[in-house]
Amino acid sequence: MNLHPAHNRNCKMVMRTLDKMSRRRAGALAGMTVLLVDDQARGLACELLAEKILPPAAASDAIHAAVASLSQVNILLTWNCQHLANPHFLGKLREFVWRYRLTLPEICTPIELMGG
């Protein structure tokens, strides 16, 4: 395929911008603790799905909620407003983790965390 020279310049500019953004994200994450998904977290996530607290398509969201709750995280930051940062699910999620004597962290988007 033979692309117009302007297209090549634009692609290079986009790639440089993406690379710069990637480095900024990596820098922001430096020094943060990595939480591992263990059998307990997998089991809790499976229960979340089995009890239909979250839909089957939200398996990764169930893992995030389980790991964050088991790890006693204060805030779970997400862009996922479909399931995690959705007020329609939060009450059920809180009740569910409370039955296991856990606390669901505050779940919010980066914009909410920054007060926007």
C-alpha cells in the first residue's frame, strides 16, 4: 500500500504522542504495589458472578473488586462506569463483600478523584 506522505507524518506524530503518554502513565505507576490475583480472589470473584451481582461479561471487574476488597485497598480507581463505578451496582457489591467481612473500597473515576 502506498500512503500519502502527510499520512506517514501524521502516523509518526501520533506514535510519538502515544509513546510520551505511555511513559507518563508508567511514571505515575512507578513505586505502586502490584496486587496479585490469588485463589481466594478468584473464588470471591466467582461468587460475585454466581450470585449475579455482576453479569458474566464483567468477570474482570469481579476480579478487580475481589482483589481490591481482599487487599483492603482504600480506593479503586477505574474508567469502567458500566459496572464498577456504577451506582446501580455499588450497593449490591458492598452488601456482597460485607457478608465476607470485607469492605469494598471507594470506587471512582480519575475525574471524580480529582474533584471534577
